Amino acid sequence: MGRWAFAALLVGGLAYAGYSVATDTARVGEPMAIGVFAFLGLALLIALGFEFVNGFHDTANAVATVIYTHSMPAPLAVVWSGFFNFLGVVTSTGAVAYSIITLLPIDLMLHVGSAGGFAMIFALLLAAVLWNLATWAVGLPNSSSHALIGSILGVGLANQLLSNIPGTSGVDMAQVQKVLSALLFSPLIGFVGALMLMLVMKRFLRDKRLYREPEGDTPPPQGIRALLIFTCTAVSFAHGGNDGQKGMGLIMLILIGCAPTAYALNRTLPESAMPAFVQSAQVAATAYAAHGASGSVTVDRAREVVVDGVRKKAINTPEVYAGLSVLSRDIGARIADYGTFSRVPAAIVPNLRNDMYLVLDTTRMVTKSDAAKQRFTAAEIDSLNGYAGALERGTRYIPLWVKVTVALALGLGTMVGWRRIVVTVGERIGKTHLTYGMGAAAELMTAATIFGAEYIGRPVSTTHILTSGVAGASVANGAGLQFRTIRNMLLAWVLTLPAAMLLSGTLYWLLLQLARILAA
């Protein structure tokens, strides 16, 4: 019965995705050719496959404690965790999704529907999935987030090395630093936090059953059992809200490339919001013009200047400010003419979206730059931030059906393949069996850390945080650590980034060669 339900949910989710794409494109007058629809279907399957693998690779950490403390039977635990992963994805904000996307090269983002754009998407997805499967096969709790970020960096660096291809750029290293710092410090927070929490628990909660191995298959006392089920639920929900967004962002890139008219702009914004949008564009254009170079500049020339400035990481120049002013006025004028995003003609959508995306990312860079803060007044910086927020609402949105299908993939993935990772977490980190207190301390810190990361829009690794938390709780409980397992986990952590980068960069180059052969 469970297998039939699993199959029904899987087929239903894919059918829902296909129906939603067909309906969305037909609604905007952009019906898709069969070939394009098939290509989109393949890309979506790979993206959802990444989230499915993420489910049984990462989320197994959440159920390890309730399974090894006999708080819940394994079949019920994985279904429970999968359901709350689903809820976490559906209720997520999307902030993490776009923090991942901003790691990608600006030129590939502006031409995501090109051969290079699709090669980028397929390369990074395939590389992340292959590395996740390889580490899962040997039972290592590797991070899907780490693998995906390594894949993105590999594509960006490969794109930069292939400088003979017109329009190349690397990755935004400032954004890379922010993302990697979150991945680096979150496991340390998990280790220290779980260690301290465990010591506090031993000081104030004197029930010795919390700190002993479970006796046989006997479930824990009722209160302890409720606590462990709560922590499993919290980690599952937090994991869905953070990790599920990575797949959402990649799916939106695929949709923008294949069906820009339907997905490049947020057509759900009401017409009543447009006057404020136009006003913010004009105010920002005036602020940029006050610090820009004199003389008239065409829209095409302005676009070239801004793109070149972003490539060279030299945006705080009068020429770039003048270009941003021209583009902002043009964006505001076009939106004013059409009245709402839903009335923008299909032929105009890709160009308008690219201009909005370019100005948005450049404006974010300007407002965070110390050099710009010395030139612009505080009021001008506020107006630029307001304009960036308006551009973000116009270009960065996630339809409900994308959230639902990603949530299904992540939730269903939780229900298969979990055993290898659970064994590692439950038996091979500490020298003794996982206790009730160790599980509770590790998962409470994991959930709190992930929620905090989602609040500030940073991707983190559930795997690294929870396994570090289990290690910290083991030390606090006097259990000690199995250094062979810790060594292998650290090795996987260190190798994931370069391995995923090499794999994705190679795949990117191969796919570009294949695209050239097919084009010829």
C-alpha cells in the first residue's frame, strides 16, 4: 500500500508540474513546441532528481535520533520527516534560492536561454547529483548544499577560463565568501552549541535515563519521547525551508530559459503596485544621474557599459552610474507604458527582464560598496535600496506549483535510501550508542541554526550541522568520538568542493562542445 501511495504521489507531482507549465504558457499566449516542452521536462526531472537525492541523503540526519532512540518506528519516522520537509518547502520565503543563484556568472544569467545557459544548468545539476550519490553509496553524510555550491563555482570558473567565448565572466567572489562562511561556521555553531546545551541539560535535568543508551527496543519515557519527536520535526521543517529553496532557484532558471514570457517577470504583481514601481525607478535614475558622467548615452550603450563594469568588478565609476540611470529611466518608462507586467508583450519580456536583473544586481553591489557610500547621500542609498526591492519583486518570484513539486521530491526522497546515513549518525560518530539527551541537544541546535540561516538568506548544510552537533553532544556526554568516522566526514567535507567544481566544470565544457556540434 505504501509503495502504491509513493508511486501515486510521484506521478501526481510530475503531472501537476506538466499541467502547470502548459497552463501558464497558454495563458500568456506562448504555447510551447513539443521539442521545447520535452527539453524542459528533462531539465525539470534532473532538478527534481537533485532534490529527491537531497531528501534521502540529507534528511536521513533528521530521523536518525528518533530511530536510534526507538522514539518512532523507522517507516513512520521517514514518512513523518518527509511530510514536514514538504511543509518547510511550501512555506519558505525564497531568499535562500536567490542567494544561491547570485553565485552564477552574470553573463550566463542574462542569457540563461542560450546554449551556454542550458549547459550551465545541466552541468551543475548533474555534478551535484553524481557527487551526492557517490558519497551516499559509501554512507558518508555529505552536504548537498556543499556539492551544489561547488558545482556552481566550477561552472563559473570554467566559464571564465573559456575566455575565447564572447560574453564570459566568473563568479561574484563577495557572494561566494558570504555563502562559504555560512557553510564553514554553521557546523562549528552546531558542535559548540550542542556541547554547551548538553552540559546545561546534565546540570539541570537529572534524569539519568536521558544520558544512557536505550535499553533494547524499549521506547523512551513519554516526555522524552515527545521531546525527540519535536526535535525531529523541527529539523525536518527547517531542512525543507532551507535546502528545498536551492532546487526552486534552479527550476526558475530553467523556466526562464525555456518560457520567458510566462516566468521571466512576476505577472502576479497587481496593477496598483506599478505607479510606486515607476516612481522608484525615476528616483533611482535621478540619484545615479547626479553622480554619473555627463552627455547622452543610448540604452544599448548603457547596457554594454554596465555589463562591462560588472565583469571587471569596477562598478563605482561615473560611466556605470550614467548607464544605470539610463537603464532605470527606460525600465520605468516601459512599465509605465504597459501599466502592468502581465501586459508586457512576449517579444519584449526577455530584454526587459535582463535589464531589470542587471540593474538589480548592480544596484545591490553599489549599495553595499564603501566607495559608493562616500559618494551617495544616505537618502540616495535608501532610494536605491527601495528600487532594488521593487526590481526584486518584479523578477524574483516562485510559483506555488514549483514549491509543491520540489516539496514532493524532497519529501519522497526522505522515504527511501535513508538507512546508510542513519547508521553513520547513530552508531559511528560517538563511541557509544546515541542517547536521548545527545539526540535532543544535537537536533535542537541544528533546527535553531538552520532557522537563523534561512532568516538571513544563507544556505547551510543540515548534514554538517547535525553531525557536528552529535559530535559535540557525544563529547559533553563523555562518549568520545570515533575518529575514523570524523576523519572520513572531514575528508568528504574538504573534497566535496574541489571534486564538485572539477566535475561540473568538465561537464560544462563537454556540454558546450555538444551544443556546438548540434548547432553545426
